[in-house]
Amino acid sequence: MRGKYPRCLRLVAPIWNLSASGSRCLSSAVTPEGNQRKGGMLLQFLADRFYDVEALRDYLFQKQLSKVHKKNRSFVGIKKRYGPYIAGASFVLKQGGAVKFQGQEWIRATGHGYSRLKLLNFQAVPIEAVDASDCAINYEGLDNILALKELQSLFLQRCPHVDDWCLSRLHQLASSLQELSLAGCPRISERGLACLHHLQNLRRLDISDLPAVSNPGLTQILVEEMLPKCEVVGAEWAQGLKSGPEEQSQDTASPLPT
Amino acid sequence: MFRGAVWLLAGRGSLGRGLSTRSGGWTPDWTEKVSEIKKKIQSALPGGAWHPLYDTSHLPPEHSDVVIVGGGVLGLSVAYWLKRLEKPRGAIKVLVVDRDHTYSQASTGLSVGGIRQQFSLPENIQLSLFSVDFLRNINEYLAVVNDPPLDVQFNPSGYLFLASEKGAAIMENNVKVQRQEGAKVCLMSPEQLRNKFPWINTDGVALASYGLEGEGWFDPWCLLQGLRRKVQSLGVLFSQGEVTRFITSSSHMQTTSGKGVTMKRIHEVHVKMDHSLEYQPVECAIVINAAGAWSGQVAELAGIGKGPPDTLEGTKLPVEPRKRYVYLWHCPEGPGLETPFVADTSGAYFRREGLGHNYLGGCSPTEEEEPDPGNLEVDHDFFQDKVWPPLAHRVPAFQCLKVRSAWAGYYDYNTFDQNGVVGPHPLVSNMYFATGFSGHGLQQAPAVGRAVAEMVLEGQFRTIDLSSFLFSRFYLGEKVEERNII
């Protein structure tokens, strides 16, 4: 008999942010929207009563996960043949990001400067900046980027699968990384930001708009203390502080002599 | 159809009550009687707990293939992997028995929640490596359809072990083994320590090892609830009750050298209900002892250890509860966000908790100072005498702090060699152990669960070879010592 555990055992704020297309019926009801909700409820009703429907939902969910995994496969063959820079560049461009070789312009996957053959010219040229914003990079995919030992700027804005575990791997780029942007990543919390202290050469860090950070103002202060030579852009330290109406009147009152 | 009839009855019951007030003179608790009848009929329907005389829905089932004694993180991990590795799906009926569904004394919930790969035994390192992988992909392993994803709140801040002159050579050796197994650990000299963590006083420290990846701390309660939820969705049954007796049968056999030996098999487990003398005999094929700090008592119920000393029959399971204190304090000038889990040369440890300059810490007492494990009362003098002085020496900022709260929990302490016991008992052939991890059970639970499930289903370890953790080492006297114990 399947016991129904208490629903009040909410284990996390729903920050599961799967792509909208495939996950209509699978994502938990973060924002119930009319028809989607009704379809989801019917499927849930059936899944509660029939093993086949439950297995089907399981299968669809696993398929979604494996899609992300497939996108993040390591380019081992290319790496062996052409070196880590070409492998890293191919990976980032395939995901939809942009790459900047030393002394060159930004190369985007959709722009007209990109062609596979042209990339081969840069076999020995190190990559100095990677823009992987909005890409589906995850913990495994980061392998390709961590092999770029001369990387100076890394932009990971709004990446849905970059989380605290990925941040713990960034220490491998400590010797060269100078600019890092994590703005808008839904899964990064202050616990992951704590392991950025390895990046001693970091000069600019963007941690604005991180929904999973519980206390943005305090986190900003603590991160600034942790990385004294770095300019930390993000929340204002007064964000989240509320000044009550009494405080203002106290400021204007004159202090009584003791 | 039956249900429809019952609901109609209930409806008519309330209607009948309406009628009765009009006509007057009816028994006032008619609706209660109706609900009792409803309950009886429902228990008689297929799928209900059927017993002709009384309702047995609160009792565990009468038959179960595997009974897991102990519903903490190790027991649930074994249940999860049994359900995951079984072929075909749904083949094995698993029952988890725990005497306290609130987990008030269970080691899992009271744990500090650290996970590290810095051990000296390769097996321990492999177990932790897999467990960290499990935690990282917890939403793939423990996904339940239409439930929110789990957030174990992992802090990837690493462990920092400090060694004095005496321990420096051992630490270097350990780090070599850890690197061989694939852990990312680096060694630091006192100078590098001071550069990286300026709040440390490196007086007396000769070497430090710092875990760079895959080490830190997390929320053990979340892992427990996640496992519980997933395991329930896979069809594992839970029962709240205490195991009071095993019904066994013995057969006398002879070894090849002619020595007589008594092999036992457990046939039934008696599960006693709370606050009552009622018990249910559960007929089972396999029993898994994951009772944590009380595993020694459960093993004695099966007759393990009852025999002349220095024989296999007389070898007890050397797991007993040991009380450990954890203190939470606030220090406004304390170390910053980058603080790892620091384990000092003296054995005292601490870690950060949250954003607000709160720290958790404690110390393992020496053998002579072991507190009485009869209750979970906290001794605050222990903090003043044994925990604060070494920590204040190591981190001068801790000279001014204020203790906010404290609690105590049990280690399932293996008095033989402080390492886990895994696998079947040589004589009681259907009791498997998953216990005795002496303080690092939580961080190895996913991997140990998988190893025990492999042992049960296939008869041998497939992924991680834990043959050095079998029970027979207690009889043979082969200690498998772990030198990095906190």
C-alpha cells in the first residue's frame, strides 16, 4: 500500500527550471496555468492508479535528464587530436555560446565568422574568454572549459544547470581567471559562492539576481570580505533591510544628556 | 459496489439521525457505529488488512522477503538499492522496521552532516567518492514523479585536516592513497595555510591536507526524507515497532576438518508495537541489521555472541552506542565564508553554519572520558574543558564566543577497529550487517547500501569490494584500522 507522506514536507523552494517545451506535465506546479495544470492533474490522477502511466512518466523524465547529459558529453576525440582549445571551443559553440581566442574577435555559433575549418587555424592559440550564457552546461560539461588553462573571463549568466557543485570545480582555473559572471543562475546559492575563495586572481565577479541565495545583501558583504582584491557586482548591501517608521523620528530627536 | 453500499449506509446514517430527531428515542452515536462497520468492511475488501476478528492495519505484514531492522539512513539506503537492483521489478517485498518514526534518537538526524574523502583506507575513500556522486545526482536517483526536487544544501567547502610533527608522515601517506583513488586533496605547509586562511594560528601544525572538491557538509535530514519518500514510492513497507525476538532454527554441521559447527537461520521476526504487548511475527527470508547504535542488542537477539569465548559462536558484534556532543556557538569576529570543516591536531573540530557567523563543533573524548550513553543529556562542562581551549588556541578569534545551543547524538561505535561491518554473518547465514561506522556512516550510506544490496541479491560485492569489512574479521582478529577518525 503506498503511504501518503505529509505534503507539508516541502524540501526545497521549487527552483526546478526545466525547459518549457518538454516538461509541461512533469514540472512541479511552480506557476499553475490553467490548461497546463488541468493536464498535469489528469496525468497525476492516472499515474496514481496505473503502474503503466507511472512508468511512462518516469521514462519521460529520464529522457529529459539524458538529453542534458548528451549535450554535455566530453569531446575526448577532438581533444586528443586537436588539443584542448579546439575541443573547448567546439563544445561551447555547439551549446550555443561564444568563444574568444587570444588576439581575435568573439566567435559565435550563429555569427558569420564561424566555420569548423576556420577553427582549426587556432589550434595553438589559447582561449581567453568564454561566454556560455543561457547554455545547458552542467557539472560534466564543465570538463571542457576547465581544460582551458589560460581562460581569463567566464560568463555563465542564466545557465539553468550550473549549481554549487559546478562552482566547487572552478578552483582549477584559479591561476588565470580574472572575470566571472554568474548573474541569473537559478541554482547557485551562497554555499557555492563560498568556494570561490580559491580564485585569488579574480578582479570582477557578478553575482546579481541569484534567486536561490537566501540573503543577497549579507552574501554580498561576506563575498567582498572573502575576495578583497575583487570588485563584486551584485545586490546592494542594504537590499532586504527594512527601515521602520520609528527609526526616522529617532534620528531627528536630539540625544538626551547623560 | 461494496464501497458504494457503505457510503450509502453512511449517508443514510446521517439521514437516519435527522429522522431520529424527528421521531425521537434513537442511540446518539449511530454515525460512529457506521464508521466502525465501514472500517471493518474496508479491511475485509481485497488489499486491506484482513483478519476475521479485529483490525490489523497498524501491524506489519505477516510475510516479507527482507526485513530491515532500523529505518535510519543506512537502512533506507539498503532498501532503496534492493528495490533498484532487483530483477524483475517488484520481485522483492521489503519491510523497514523502526521503533521511533520521529527519529528522535537516531544518529542520522543528529549528525553534523560532513562528507569527506580524506580517509586512510582505500575502501573508505571509494565509498565516500560514490556517495558524493550520489548526493550530486540525488535528483536523478531519488526523483519521485510530481514531487519537488531535493536540495541537500551541500556546502562544497572542503575539509582541512591539521597534523602535528608526529602525524605528518602518516598524513602524507594518506594523501597519496587518497589521490590514487581519485580524491582531489592538496597538502599545505604552515606558510601556505597562513596565506590562505589568515585566521589560523599555525603553532604546532607541521602539515595540513585540504580537500578541494567533493568534500563539505550537507543536510542529513533532507537525505533521509528523500530516501524515505522514494523508497515508499517504490513499494517498501514501513512499520513502527521494536524487534524483540528472532525465531531461528539450527542445524549442526561438520566442517571438512571434522569440527562441529552450528548454522542458524532466522525464520521469523517478532515486531512489538509501541505501548502495548501486541506483537506481529513476520516471516522473512533475510534480515538486515541496520539498527545503528543498538545493532549489538539486535545481534544478541539472534544469538550472535552466545557461546564459549574465543569461538565463532562466542564472537559478539562489537558495536555499542557512544555519546558525542555537538555545540553551536556564535562568534562575531570568526572566520569568514571560506571556512572549511577544520579538524585540529587535538581532535577538536568545527565548521561554519549558515551566513551569520555561527559555528558548529565538538571533540571526540578519550576512552577514559567516555560519557554514559544511557541518555542524550548534554554536558556543557565538556565544552569548557575539552573543546573550547584547543579551538581557541587554533583560531584566536574564538577566544570570545557565546554558545547558543548544544545537542548529543550516538555514534554506532565499533569498539574493535572503528570501521563498518558489512555483509552476512558466517553462522547466522541470513542476517546481513550494515552498521558500526563509528561516525562516518551518514557519508558512506549510499555506497554501503548498494554494497549490501549486491551482497544480498548476487552473493558478492560487485562495485566496491568490502570483503575486509566482513564480520569474520572479529573472530580472526584482523583489524582494519582507519587512522583519520574525527
